[in-house]
Amino acid sequence: MTSQRKFGPKQPDHPSVGQECPACHVPFAESDYTTLVVLGPGSDEEAQQRRDQGRPYNAVASEIHWDCSEQMS
């Protein structure tokens, strides 16, 4: 069981419909469910410092299919 948030189903006009999922390389489609995978603070020095201090920070994330995230857990 994952603790990630499940988004969807995607509407036909969602901006990510047609973009490739970085996990499986299949484009997102209408009615897909997705989640966000947190990658870390990126190049933001303040966010890196906050992470290092164990404080909340704004993270860079990547959208993937919900089913892809379930296969990773």
C-alpha cells in the first residue's frame, strides 16, 4: 500500500494528456490515474538547506501513472 496521493481520472483537456510518463514511456491518456513522485529540492539552495535541516521545503516532483507507482512499491 502506497502513501502517495492518487490523482484522476484525467480529463481530456488536462495539460499532461499526451505527454510521456517517465516511468513507462506510455503517454498519459484521458481517464488515467496518476501520482507525483518527489525527486528532491532540485537546484534551489534554500530548499536544499531546509532539507538538510530536516525542515519542510518545496520539492521537484514528476508525474507518473498510478499503476507505475504501484509496481515500484
